[in-house]
Amino acid sequence: MSAVNDTKLNSAVFFLTGIPGQEDIHLWISIPFCLMYVISIVGNSVILFIIKTDPSLHEPMYIFLSMLAITDLALSITSMPTILGMFLFNSREISLDACFAQVFFIHFLKCIESSVLVLMAFDRFTAICNPLRYASILTLPRIGKMGLVCVLRGVALILPLPFLLRRFRYCRSNVLSHCYCLNQDVMKMACSDIRVNSIYGLSVSAFTVWLDSMLIFLSYVMILKTVLSITSHAECLRALNTCVSHLCAVLLFYTPMIGLSMLHRFGEGSSLLLQIPLGYIHVLVPPVMNPIVYSVKSKHLRARIIRVFIK
């Protein structure tokens, strides 16, 4: 009877993990996380405010940037509460329903962000390779439909994940690898056969991360082909300079995400020194760095932000 009760108790909650071996200084570690949270909320909110209030920025490139900022803002709000709860208050327990909800929202928002990065690559491809038709191709109604497709795609692909996880019995220690819930991490805690979940997770990764990164790569191959055909060296550099911010966002998003996914699926026994930093980087760094990168690299956006703060 005692064993049965223990099993039921263990199956009712998951336990979040901070930084193993550094429990005594978790309060100090929470300070940079709080700063990152504030920078992410303020930075993305400022970008959204500037783009909304300035009619001269109601262009496709900035509309896509506002989509990216909304996604980053939502991702910070979804992941930060459990991270700060862990480091500030040592709140380790999370119920199964709350964990499954966090799994859905984190993966859903990551899927949307990946789609938005593809749309931004298409925007740069159209602006550089077909500038005369840029305004007629990327009209506001068409951009709205693209955004809707991104959301519907995310819902269709990610919604089955929490329901697939609910089928399992969780009778192990249920100690997760991070301060938040990920599908790859949670399904390892199950006592049942997880082959269906593993195959579906790999299919979703192939249809989102790998497909999207390939489309972005192909778009930049076409961009480079067009840019290298320009005879003017100054024009060539100017065209490439418009892509720097997007390339930074792509690298910040895909590099840690692909690395963490590979470690979870194929890196059994891999060092926690690698898993833990990648876990935090792939969730926290893009929402913090994207507004900074775009504010620094975009002359028009930077000028509007400076004007607002001077006022």
C-alpha cells in the first residue's frame, strides 16, 4: 500500500532542476535571469510600441519584426515564471497539467518563431532579388494570411504533444533536466513505451526546424547569387547589410535549439555542463537578443527609439 501511495504521489507532480551543485547560490543566479526577463519584456514591448505608433514603419520588414517580438514576448512570459520560481523561491514542484500546458506553449511558440524567421527570409529574398515587385507581393492582407498560417501550423503540429504525454503513467523520480517542461524531457519520465511520442516528436522537428532552416538556407543562397552579380561593391555591401539582423536572429534561434534537441534524443549520458547552458540559451537568449540586434542594426528603428526616449 505504501508503494502504491508513493507511486501516485510521484505521478502527481514533476520536479524542476536548477543548476546541480549550485543550490546555495541560486538566489544570486536569479539576478541575471531577472535582468534578462526585464530586458526581454521591455525590449520587445518598445519595439511593438514604436512599430505600432509610427506609420513610416508599417512596412513588411517591420511587420514581420513585430510578429517576432510578439512571439518572443509570449515565450518569455511562458518560461520565466517557473525559472524565477525555482531560483528565487526554490519552488521545484509543478503539476502534470501545468507541465503539459507549458510543453504546449513553449513548443508552439518555438514553432511560430521558426515560421516567422522563414517569412523574414522570404521578405529579404523578395526585397533583394525582386525589388520592383516587392510592394505588390508583400501586401498587408497577404502578410496577415501568412501570420495566420504560422499560427494554424503551430496549433496543428504541437497540440497533439500534451495529449500524447497524458497517456503515460509517470512512476519514476520525475526529476526534469531544466526549470521548465520540454516534450523530450517529460517523455523520458514515463514508465510506458514512448516510441510513438519519439517518432511524432522527430516528425515535428523535421517538419519545422529542419524544413524551415533549409528554406532559409536556400533563400540566402539565392540572395548571395543575386548580390554577387551586382557590379557596384557599395551596393553589394548595402544589400548584404540588410540581412545581418535576420542572420543573427536565425543563428540565435536554431543553433542552441538543434543542439539541445540532439542531446536529448541521442546524447544519453552527455555532460550536464553542456545540456544546462543550452537549455537556458535556447529559451531565454533569443527573446533578449533579438530586440537588441534589430535596434542596433536598423537605422530607422534606432532613430525612432532614441527620439521616444529623448522626449
